[in-house]
Amino acid sequence: MTIRTLAARFALVVSCALMTATPAMAQFWQCAPYARMISGIELRGNANTWWGQAAGRYARGHAPKVGAVLAFASTSRMRLGHVAMVSEVINDREVLLTHANWSRRGGVERDVRAVDISENGDWTRVKVWYGPQGGLGTSAYPTKGFIYAGHAPLNDQGDDVIDPAAKAPIILASLSQGSTRF
């Protein structure tokens, strides 16, 4: 087999892979189904119901972990809430999120900056990178906390216990344009 034949076969395999990946990436995504798919957290319904549904099923807490889903509370501008998966923890007050339907209707954004601006450092209020502004948006959003992948272990008092080993795979599907890693 010549180098030329090998190169042609490689190009064919790559082009077939790209053609099969394009329809999935071109899909219009809502935040909840996308977060469920990439995190493995099997909750259904609007994002504003995820925190309550997770009680007793998944560990919940206020410390960011890779693979955890950050549950945003409902607001007047975001009636159905929002959910986003933590793709990287930068430090205790900054993470990178992967989520859908935030900066662009139906679009997926990967590894965008989110900063905890809560007074107590408990992730109850955040600012999130917003594409049209090319940086952290001007709005602050209330959150309920993090939902961790895996079954919820309970302590002696029946409270959720955080599983530090809870992680989820990251699916390579991105439609974001101009996402900048800070």
C-alpha cells in the first residue's frame, strides 16, 4: 500500500466521521436535555425542577466538581431556570461550564467562564460568560447549587453527601463561536 493510498483512505474515514457528527452538532438544544446527555444525570422536565428532583436521588452541594450540574433558580427573565455542566474547576470561585441555549438560542457553548459572586462563596449567585458581549454578562443569576452525578449517598441525618469522585464524560459537541477560555 502506497502513502498516497493510505492518505486517501485516511481522508475518507475523516470525512465520513465529520458527516456523521454534523447533524448532532446542528441540533437545536434546550439546556435540560443537553445537560442530561453530557452529565449522565437522569432528571427530566424544566431546569427549575432539577434541584428538587435531585433530592434523595443525587448528591447535591455548593462546591463545584467536574461533571456536576449547576442548577440555576428561576428569575423573571429566566422563568424555567437553567442547568449547565461543570467541565473544569479553575478554583473555588471560578469554573468552566458546558451548556446549551444560553448566548444563542439552541446553541451549545463549551468551556465558558462562570464566576461565583455570592457573598459567602457558596455559589448561590453567579455571572456567566455571554457570547454577544464577549465576556461576563452584566446580569447576576441566583443558583440553587450543584447536582453531582451518581446515586445520592446520605449521611446519618439523611442529608445528601457529596461524592468527590462523581464525574461524567464530556461529549464533543460544540456550536459555539468565539468562546474564549479565561
